[in-house]
Amino acid sequence: MSRKNELKPVKEKIKRTGVKLCFVALYLLFFAFSLLINGCSSLPSTVPVTVPESLNVTDRFKEMVAKQSECHCCIDARAVVSFKSIWDSGTISGYLQAMAPSFMKFVGVNPFGMPLVILVTDGDTFRYVTIPEKKGYEGGVSGATFTKYAPEGFLPEHGFYWIIGRLYPGIITISDVSKDEEGKGYWFNLDYGHGAKSLVLFDENQGILLRHIVVNEQEEKILDISYGSYQPGPCPIPGEIIVSSLVHGSTLTMKMSDWLPEPAFSKQDFYYEIPAGFERVTVK
């Protein structure tokens, strides 16, 4: 069961400026505001752990990763996306559907439940349609625009995993384990072997990730994502995702709710044809 045809009214106020902001936010979700993200902020403060403690928490971490690989492939939920900075802000409500490894569809609606924006992507290409403007944008995520703005370490072909608080499949090397200075959990230094390195904050009691920081070769932050309000169950899903920039306190927040149990999708569900009569714009 899915919400393919469900567009119920929502009460959240939608600012017009938020429509385009949230398109950017959802299309690239984590890199669109990368111009605001730089390496000026320090990494989290940690304290060393003993060898037995490190081995014990590493086993728990590996158990979490193994469970994640067995979790359901798809999500279908209501979503509210907000962006706030000193320059602008906006909020749009709608429905988010996603399927591993990189398929995503977001339908943003107005307070009467009518579609305002439709975004679909398969990790290779995207289409974004704005109904009020009668305009459709389409292009590839490997194009010059994406390459210009995407931070190192962000892999669009694994976009599904970023929005559900999981680590994408592949060989991961754990290079270090330390304890969060504030007692929030344990930090794992991860190396995927292709230039992508991450610091992830692991809550060993709940078996979830609380934060994911991507760093460059200079050990500087280039992406900082926090996960919270997890839904209980064998495969917890975060109800809130916050992408924080390091300039002027800009934040991107996505809140999800009303998940449908084990939705099933196909690739065709993430295809949307730009309506006839709409202006078509190619993003290179």
C-alpha cells in the first residue's frame, strides 16, 4: 500500500520562497547549501576509550550495520521541509517516497492538498516540476551544476540511505573509536576507501546513528547531518533530519510522520512526465 494518489489537505503555511528552496533541499537534500558549509568549525570533542570498551561497542556497531542491511527497501511518509538562514526561510509540506538505493519522489502541496511541486530522482537524473509556474526542470546529477555544488563524499547513487539514517552498502574500515565528551554515544571514524571519510555518532543503547559528519582530506567538515525522533521497531527510521551549515546558523530540517508499513515501489513509480504545455528547462 502507498500514497500514490493520496493528497490530503495540510494546515502548514507555505511561503512562496520556500517552494524553490525546498526543491533544492530535496533534490540534492544535503549538498544544495554546501556553499554555506566550510571547514571553519571544529570537530566534536571526544575522550579516549579502553581497548575492551572499544571492542565491545564496535561489536554493537557491527550488529547495527548488519541489521540495516536487512531492513525494508522503501519509505512512504508525510514530510515537512524547512530552510532557515539570515537571508531567507521557507517551509513546504507534502509526501515523500523513497526506495533504495537512490530513488526519491516528493510531492509538495498547498494548504488545500493540491500539488505545488513534484520532484523525482533516481540518483542519475532528476525532474522537478513547479505547478504555479508551469515549468519543469530536468537534468543529470553528474552534470556541471551538480559537480559545482556537491561536497566531497556525497554520493547521489546512495541518496536513500542519507535520509533514513543508515550507512550505505560497501566495505567500511573503522579507523578509530572514541567516546563523545558530552556522553551522547561513541564516535566512529569510517573510511570507505574512495576518498570519503565520515565521523558517525552511534547510540549503542538504541542501536542508531545520531549524527553523520563527512570530512575532507584536511579533516574539515563538509557535511553535518543530525538524526532524531526515531520511530521504534527493528529498523528505526528518524522522524527528524537536520542539515546544519557552518555559516550564520543556516539549517535545513525535514520532519517525517505517518509512515506506511512496508510500502512497495518499482522504478516506474519514480518517473514523472513534465505536463504538456509546461516550459521545459534543461539543467546542465
